[in-house]
Amino acid sequence: MRAADRTVLLADHTKVPGHGTIVVGSLALVDTVVTDDQTDPAALAGLGEGLAEHPVEVLIG
């Protein structure tokens, strides 16, 4: 992921916020999150917390 020009995370509402047992990388390495319209808006708002120097674009579709 560190070698990529852009990293996109695809996660539906069942995966946001993530509480899985596998961590692939820090959210600081993600540029864009694509999710569905059933995702909790509060969970989406929390994606950028603590990452002011690296904003995360969120696309809902």
C-alpha cells in the first residue's frame, strides 16, 4: 500500500466501523473509502478523526 499512488478501501455498512481481526494497514494509508448508503453517518464522520493531515475522501453509492 505504501508504494501505491492511491489506495481505495471498499467496505459496505457491515464493515464500517471496522472491528475485524485482520489489519491490513492504517487508515492513514487510505485515500478514498467507498461504501453503501446504509452506512451509519456517525461512523463515516469518525473516519477522519485524528487524520487532519491526511483527509479521507468518502464516496457513498
